[in-house]
Amino acid sequence: MAIVSAGYDGTVDEVQFAKMIPSVGSSQYGVAAAGDWKVSAHPSTAQAVNVAAGSGWGRGVFDASSSVVTVQCDRLVPVRAGI
């Protein structure tokens, strides 16, 4: 999996700037297309999700991933009132 980022510490070249400015300047956070970074349940690993490939942005930064990433989530422990 390759993640390409622009806008973090360091410089942004002309190509990176041209790719990121239409998105980064349009909203605070977002993804390039409806399926980008879509999260779905992992088919065989409990408490894991798959994050689809895609592109997205936040304040002044732009990231693109080229493959699915599996994330193992922490187990949620129910909280009981009065304890």
C-alpha cells in the first residue's frame, strides 16, 4: 500500500499543489469520490474494518491511498451506570 501525502511539514511542489488546491480549498474535510476511504466490516476478522483506497483532505493537507487498509479496532466495553 502506498500513501502519498502533501501539505504536511516540508514543501509542496507544483504538481502536488495543483492536485490538492481544488479540494483543500473547497471544504474543511472531504473525500474525492463517494467510495473513497469507504469503511466496511472486515469479512473474517472480528472487530476489524477495511478502509477503501481513495483520496481525501483536511485543513491544508491532501492524502491518497492506493489500496485497502485493514484496521483492527479496540473492543468496546459497555459502561454500567453507578459503577
